[in-house]
Amino acid sequence: MTTVLLVVHLLIAAAMVGVILIQRSEGGALGGLGGGTMGGMMTARGTANLLTRTTAILAACFIATSMALAILAGHEKRGGSLLDRPVAPAESPAAVPAAPAPPAEPAAPIAQ
């Protein structure tokens, strides 16, 4: 489910980048793709309105898929937060080993 939603999210992002790059900042739409008339089907103003609405729809879909991915990521099974775990007890002084014992007497006598 997450993988499918992620692929859709990436396709929406690529489409949104493409639609935004097609628009012209001076108000004439489809600047580099045949002028603003779009082959005689629409006026320059109609094309600009179409691209603006398409951008808004793609932006809304992008936000919706972003929120859905965030919700799905929050529901993953994890061990919990580090703050939710109990604190390990500190070592008591009795658990620390004492000083080493003196060496024992040798079993065989040493020649003097």
C-alpha cells in the first residue's frame, strides 16, 4: 500500500513540476509550446486558467498523498519511542568487583 501511494505521489510531483514549468510568468500560458493559443482551441486567457486550475488540483493531490504517507509511516510497528522505555537501574556499588585478592602462597617451596 505504501509503495503504491509513494509511486502515485512521485507521479503527481513530476506532473506538477511539468505544469508549473509550462506556465509563463508574464501571463501568456504555454510559452514555449506553440504559443498561447494552443492550436486555436483556447484563448491565451483560457489556457492560463486551465494551467492554474491544473496546478491547484495537482497541489491538492500532492498534499493529500503527503499526509497519507505520513499517517502510514506513523502506524508502522516499532518498538516505541526512546522516551517510552523504562530507565535501566544504575549499577549499585555491590555490583562493582572488589580489589583483586593478594596472590596465594606457592604450593612448592622456593629454594633460597
